[in-house]
Amino acid sequence: MAKVNVYVTLKPELLDAQGKVVQGALENLGYTGIEGVRVGKIVEIEIADAAGNIEGKIDEICRKLLVNPNTEDYRFEIEKG
Amino acid sequence: MAKVNVYVTLKPELLDAQGKVVQGALENLGYTGIEGVRVGKIVEIEIADAAGNIEGKIDEICRKLLVNPNTEDYRFEIEKG
């Protein structure tokens, strides 16, 4: 079994409202020196080795289901189980 | 400036409803061999080097704001800018 971590983040040129809220909360809590916060998601997928070309399949899954290519970037890493 | 990536995931013993939905969607799309899917979040924080003990500060930020210790685990990595 392979474990794949997919990291999905908003494109850098887009305003990340959730990140701005976290940044504001940190400033209100008294933290200084926080220059930016952005929030994304991780999708951890466990996939059987018998599934064949895992890298190609995960890339396809990202494009078909997990990622909005208009607004998001993604990268993934495969850990063999 | 340092860039810190914080990874927040639901504790493994808890049911991840969002992950189950993604897993079901993948099965409906015809993907086989998907044994589990879990969804978490990434928080990318840019912090000034002058902020001092970055590791200690980020750990405190996780515990105070970003992570629910009852239901979530976290880890983070610091990239020097």
C-alpha cells in the first residue's frame, strides 16, 4: 500500500480570506512579526500498490476531483507503505 | 523571513466525514484500490526572523489558535527564507 499526501493551496495571486482572518487573530493575540498566513488543505490517500501507475492516477484524481485549477495549485508526495 | 508550514490532521481514531465523502466520490468515478482518504489543513505562516524563537512561538500558536488538541494532531516544518 502506498500513502500519498496531496497538498492543495490557493494560487499566490489570490486573496486568501481564511488566512487573513487567522493573521488578524494572531495579531489580536499579541503575536508580532507575522507577515502572511495562507490556509490550504491536505488530502491523505491510501492506495493499493496493485493500482498500477500511482503517480499518474493521483495526478488525474487531483485534476478531476480535488483541485480547482482556476484558483488552486497542488503538489503531492508518495510514501511507499 | 522564515516560512513555516503547519499540517493539521484529524486524530487517526476519529471518523473523517469529509474524507469518506472524497473516497466515495473516487469510487463513483471508477477508481479502484482506494483504501482510505483523510482531509486535513495546511497553514503557511510567514514570520519575521526578528520574531525570536520561531519554533517555540509556532508551537504556542498551534496550541492556542490553530489546533483543537481534543480532535487534531499537528506537525510543522520551518523553511528559512
